[in-house]
Amino acid sequence: MQHQKLPKDFPYLADMYQDDYFPEFLVDKIKAAIEEVVGLLEQGKFSETEIQVVLDQMTSKINDLQEEFEENDSEIETGARESIAATVEEILRFFSVDIDIEEAIRERDW
């Protein structure tokens, strides 16, 4: 069976990449955490429970970046939250994963 692949030009975190307030190398770290979820989803069928575990791990990795954002005169604030949520939501929709975005990023502390 052919597994779905996210298009190579998928616009991860578009709003964050377009805003100079967010250091690009840190946005890249958020993107890398999200790409780990995509890697799992591209492998095929996983239960929503398994997917949620990986989403929680992704969210924890993003949580861990907050201090680094602050050290670089930035923060994971409303614009970042919306950009991360929109990216994750679009990925879940693409792979037909029926997890609400608030549940998907339930571990966030940003």
C-alpha cells in the first residue's frame, strides 16, 4: 500500500518564518519537532492514541524551546501559538487524523 506523503512544499509555520521577531533557527527547531510527527504519519496507520503520544512529545520539545526564544529576544506568544496550531491542524487534516487541535497540543505551556 502506498503511504501518503506530505507535499515537499508544505508551508510549515509560514507566519513564523515571515516574522523577523522569531529567529529562523528556532523556528527550524519547532519545524523539526513537527516533522517527527509527520514522519510517523507518513509511515501509515497508527491509532489516535499512538499519534497523540507523538504529538505530546512534539509539544514538550516545543515547550523546551521557550527559554531559548527568550534568550534571543523572542517568545512563543500568540502569533507563534496560532502558527504552530495552524500547521499541526493542517497536517492532521491532510492525514485524516480526527484529533481536535486543542487536544493535539494539550501539553503546551505557551
